[in-house]
Amino acid sequence: MTLIFAHRGASGYCPENTIQSFKTALDMSAEIESDIRLTKDKELICFHDPYIICDNKHYIISELTLSQIKKINFEDKREVPTLKEVFECFNKVKDLKYSFDIGSKEAAIGIIELAEHYSIVKNIFITDTHLPILKALRNCDPTLKLVHTIPHGISKLNQNNVPSQKLKEWKINTINIKANKYYKENFAIAIKNEFKCFFWGVNTRIRMKNLLRLKIDNHKVDAIYTDYPNKLIEVQEKYELI
């Protein structure tokens, strides 16, 4: 069954990476995806960029404490949650899966340590574009669910730009690909190289349908990231693509 991750929560409807967006995602029966950053005082927060721009001011997250970030007045009125707050909010949701795009190796280690406290490490996926970080994380824990996100500048995969040998050596069996016009070819490359395949940036109904219908040798797309999880689930049910 294809996993449906709400990209930064249900970010098509709510301010991204907020408790509100995550709650909306759960109401739509989706899993949760978020970006994780480390503050100056080593708190894990849900925020995409390494900086914050507000009121024409530029703030570097790693140079601010959590208390300072909590005091920033965002135009969309968001409150930036800590990962601990997220886990506390949803710790009673059985088998809820999380996908975390990390800002650093240290952030990933912090995620795993916190997830261990809540006994949910098995439900965590860590995604990153940087191979040295993924290798270091694999050396830290042989059981982590690690996902290599193909760098954004690579739109079409081939045998030369997929680091298959290294990923297999590090027991990383999943790649995450941006959904674009080459999705069929890219999916075929993933399957040929014996990888599970995630797609991100899936926000139109036609692309949702096309990706859910993809199938090669009984292999289907393993996970999809979307800003509109309710629409993806509607497409999945309408065309019986579960």
C-alpha cells in the first residue's frame, strides 16, 4: 500500500510545519512529514528554512534560542512547534508514521533520541540529499529507515547519477524523487536498481492518479508526499488504487 505523507502537514490548507497542519493531516488520514532544525540551545523545531524572514528582518535559526523564536510574530500567525510538542500531541495515535527532512546530522541524532523516548523509532523515516550524512547515520544505527532524496538539480535519473553501490553498501534501500515529467523513467530506474521509491511534490490530481497507477513487476510507488492529502486519498479510493 502506498504511504501518503502530508508534506509539512496539510500545507495546502494550513501554515506549514505547525501543529494545526499536522492535526489537519491526521484528520485526512495521512502520515506526517516535516523539516527539522536545531536552535542555538539545541532544541529541535519544525521549520523548513535555516533562516526566518519576518518584518524585513533576517534571523538565522542556529543563532537563536527556542525562546527567541517563540517570540517572533509571523505574518501567518503561526507558532513554531518543537518536535517534542509534536510527539506529545500525537503520541497516542497508533502506528502514525513520520518522515523528517533533516537540517544536519545533529538534528537527525536528536530526532532518533527523542523518538526512542516515545518508543516510535520504527515509525520514523529520515530523508536527506547528502550522502556523507546518511552514511554517518547508518554507522550510528543499522536499523534506521534512511531515505536518499535525489538532489533537486537532477530531473532525470540514469545509472551514473544514482549512487546505487554506495547506498546498498550502507543498507539504504529507498530513494525519494521529485515528481516531474520523467516520473515513469525515474521509477523504472529505481526498480531496476532494487530501490523502494518515494515521490515528492505531488499536488495535482492527474499526477496523483498517474503515480498511483505506476507498476513494474508488481512494484508500486511506496510513498507519496503531497500538500493535499485529502485529494490524494480521494483519487486513491475513486480509482481503487489502494
